Amino acid sequence: MNKANIADAVFEKIGGTKKAAEDAVETVFDFITSSLKKGEDISVAGFGVFAVKQRAAREARNPRTGETVHVPTTTVPKFRAGKSLKDAVK
């Protein structure tokens, strides 16, 4: 499934135009992205929580050469599934 499939599902459910459905889906993804950029968490009841997590700097090894490499601190997106979603997938 991809973004176009989600837009088609929205169009079938609410009607209107395909362009409006695509815009609605795009708006949701843009909002989630911009909120995560600001460091805000997004909680969707019954679905899950989108959050931002800091990964600490660390030393790693290059598997090809065995050389030690410094991996800097980085910020990554994280998703925690809600109970309803977990139960639905079981």
C-alpha cells in the first residue's frame, strides 16, 4: 500500500474529488512531518504515537575494514502502536 492507495480509499469513503482526497492525505502527512521537525509528539487515539527520539553518539565498527568509526548524535522518528492497532493486527 502506498500514498495513492490511501488517497483512493479516502476518496471512496468520503466522495468529493480525487484531488481533494489526495490533498487531505498529503495534508495529514505534511502535518505529521512538520510537527516531528519541531520535536512535538503526535498521538492518535486508538492508533498510536509518532515521536522524535535522540540517539546518542557512539563508536561503531566498519564491518569491511574493522576500523572504528564515530557515529554522531542523531534525531530519528519513532512510532509506538496503540492497543487497538496491536489488537487489530493480531
